[in-house]
Amino acid sequence: MDAALLLNVEGVKKTILHGGTGELPNFITGSRHTGVYPILSRSLRQMAQGKDPTEWHVHTCGLANMFAYHTLGYEDLDELQKEPQPLIFVIELLQVDAPSDYQRETWNLSNHEKMKVVPVLHGEGNRLFKLGRYEEASSKYQEAIICLRNLQTKEKPWEVQWLKLEKMINTLTLNYCQCLLKKEEYYEVLEHTSDILRHHPGIVKAYYVRARAHAEVWNEAEAKADLQKVLELEPSMQKAVRRELRLLENRMAEKQEEERLRCRNMLSQGATQPPAEPPAEPPTAPPAELSTGPPADPPAEPPTAPPAELSTGPPAEPPAELPLSPGHSLQH
């Protein structure tokens, strides 16, 4: 009976075996417990419509989102948000699945389950990498890293268990960077490897992977410095380092040749273009012909007024004075 009810399986407490007859279980909540239910209900409605339930969110909590947009998009939910009411929740069990019947997400795993799934994800990532399926491999590595990061938050930094998890994370991160190299995402590789070396400057593989990323973006000096560091820490990798140096030299020579050809093309294009014509000069008036006839008369001067004659008669009378009004007299 326990096996039929799945009572011994983690996550399952009870199942309904009858054919769906009878009343469905329900419970009533008080209004003070349903203040944020409209926000949850909106997300559920969005998912039922095949939409992203977070597409309307800004980076705040749900209540702040409601105030930011002034509405939830549904009149009944807006009304319930303004005036909370007691709600009746009806629950119907549709299906019971054993944990082994589906793949649970990492957040739904216990600490013990997370530790068990990490090597599985690591191995699956390696297998996909060898098959050339780099996108899928990088997803497996990322999932394993998330599990370990979650576990690491529960440990005291730099303690033994924390350092053990850190070492596993670094290994997976470098594997993830190998996928990024294949996908030509070189600057992200530089970011991850530099972060690892900032905290753990003795990891040889981090220098080696970063050197390859530097070489791909023509950072010649940085690539050589990282390869030299690889030789200092791990002399047995001399063969691999020499191979990478040869590849770097070839890549830099190709880049210089491309630059030389580009400059030559630019110069040749400038030389083959016809010289620009000088701007046309404004037309000039034809020179005046020399006349052999009699000289032309000079232009007539404007007539001048005759000089005024001096008068010998009596002097002109002064202007008459204005008569004074009666009753006004001059004061001496």
C-alpha cells in the first residue's frame, strides 16, 4: 500500500486513488493573507497565455511594480488589490509523478542532491564538448557551477569546505571558457580567466586559456607573458607553449600582411584617381581697341552756378520783432 501511495518517495505525502468523484478540497483565507495574491494571479494568467510573467517588471518588488505602472492589467485584480477580500482556493490533484520521472531544476535539489549531480553534469559537459556541441556543453558546465555556488554560500569563506568547492568551480569555469573559445567569445574568456587569476594566481590552466584568448584578439605582448608564466609554473608544458607561440607568430604575421595590403590599396586608389580640375576663372572683359582718330572730347563738366553779385544798395532791414501783448512790459 505504501508503494501504491508513494508515501516513501521524497516530496509525495498523499495521493488520491478514487476516480475523481466527490467534492474537491478547498480552504478559505482571510483578507489580510491575500494582499499580494493579485500579483501572483497576474503572473499565472500570463503563463497560461504563453507569455513571460516577468516581462512587465522593472527591477523592484511586485508592489513597487504595481505602483510604477498603476495597474496590473486586469480590472478584477486591480479591484482586489485596492480592497482585499477573503478568497476560497479550490485544489485539484491532476497527476502524481515520482522524482525519478522528471528532471528537477537545480534550485529544487537538496544540498546532498546538488553534490551528487555536479559530477554528472561535468561528465555530460565533457561528452558534449568532444562531440563539438559546445553550446550544450557550456549549459551543462553552467548548471554545475550554479549548484556549487549555491552550496558555497552556506560555507565560511576560505575554510576547507569552501576552498574545496572553489577548486571545483574554477575547474568547471575553465571548461566553460574552452567552450567560449570555440564560440569565438574571446573577451568573455579574458574576463573569467582574469577573475580566477586575481584570486588564485597559481592556476596554470587559467594562464594557458587566457593566453589563447589574447592571441585571438592580437594581444601579442599579453599572450606571450601568459605563456611564459605557464612555463614557469609547469615546465612540462613546453611543447604546448611552443606550439601556441608558433600559432601566435603566424597570426601576427597574417595581421601585418592584411594591414600592409590595406594600406597599399588605399594608396593605389588615391593614385589612380584623376587629378581634380582647377576651378574655372570668371570671364574677363576684352581689352579696349586703340583708336587712331581724333581724340574724344572730354566729358562735359556739370554747369556751375554763377557767383552771386555784391549788392551796393542799402542794407537789408532786420526781421520785425514780435509785438508784445498788452499788459506785458520788459523789465530793465
